[in-house]
Amino acid sequence: MPTPPDVLAAMLRADPARPRVTFYEDTDGPTRGERIELSAKVLANWVSKAANALQDEFEVAPGSRVLLALPPHWRALYWALAVWSVGGTVVVGSSLDEAALDRLDLVVTDDPALAADQLQAVVVTLAALARQAAVPTGDAMDEARELSTHGDQFVAWEEPVDEAVALEVDGVRTPYSDVVADPGWPAGSRVHLRGTDLGTDLGTVLTQALAAWAGDGSVVVSRGDLPADDLARREAVEGVTLTP
């Protein structure tokens, strides 16, 4: 099976301009109602910048463990792809104990308080047009202010072996050789992924997004709760063909 970087490269070759991620924010808060659409080219640009930051600022490499303490969100998608681009392990979950936190090399989070407790951290502001974090980030990297300074092209220092852990969800580990699964969906499927919370919701969104992209498809990600009639209308407008 291909690796996540292989999947991203294939999308760029197939059609760089076609939308591959459409995100809806349905949770209460200042970003409610946001709709973000990313083509393969735009997604790859975000991934390159984040991957360069991981290598240059934090020396993330094969064997490094990066916690994504983020909700199911378009920003979580490119940070996960960035970690996989440098060969690291994406860690997600809602039940990490102190020992698990101590084994991390980096935390990427939208929670400044969590970032403040880590030796190395990135604070992510979820709002699409944010230019800096709303609260001080201390020693953590302020993604909204700093990520744009990193390069648009990326070359990994090292490639992971197939047996290396690509994804760890609440302690369950999946190697690079298996993280891109074949769900049997038709090629070109437009898949609606829904998630609300941290943890396994994000792990599921990540693996299902990889599966859709590997089949030359795209994903619509909805974060939060919406009445069934509204969801049906959204799926009709977006041309959704699958809702796992």
C-alpha cells in the first residue's frame, strides 16, 4: 500500500486544482459557519510549510512522536500529513497518561494551557483568517504568526521504514505499511466525515481521509452537530457519495 506522502503526491499528479478537503465548522463559537475548501495544491502547500517547521524548528524525524491534540479539522489534516512527510508518528487519543505524555517529542494543539506544559509545542488557532494566537503562547510556536515563514517546498531528511509506526490512537499502533487502507470505496468517492471530539474521532477522520484520497477521492469534514435535514442538504450540495 502507498504511504501518506505517496497519496499526496498522487493527488498532485492527478489534478492539483480539484478540491480534496471541504471543511464545515458546526460547533458553537466564533468560527461557527466557516466553510474552507482546499485543492490538492493548496493542501500540499500547507503540508510543506508544516513539515519544514517540524524538521527545521523541532528536528522531528523518523521515530519522533507528535501528539495532535486537535479536533477533527482541516488544520489537523495538514499537520498529520506533515508529520508523515518527515516520517514521524502521529499520536492521537483521549486517554494519554503522564508516562505517554513524557514520551512525546512535540505537541500540536489548539489549547495554549496544554502547550505551556510541554518542552516543545505548537499552538494552532483554528480560525481560518487568524494572524496570531489570541493568547500568549510562551515558548511555543504560534502557528498563525510563524508558519507562513517556512518554505513551500519540502524534502525529507529521512524516509521511515514500512514497519515504523505512522499512527497511534489510544495506544493502538498502525505502521506505515498499513496506515493507508483500502475500504473498498468506488474510485473518486466524495466522503463525508463527521467528528466532534478529540481522540478516536480524529484518528478515524485521518484514516478515512487517507483512504478516500488514495482512491482519487475527496472528503467533506463536518465538525460538530447539525440536524439531520441540514446534513442531508449539505451532502446534496457537496455531491457527497459516501457517509461511512
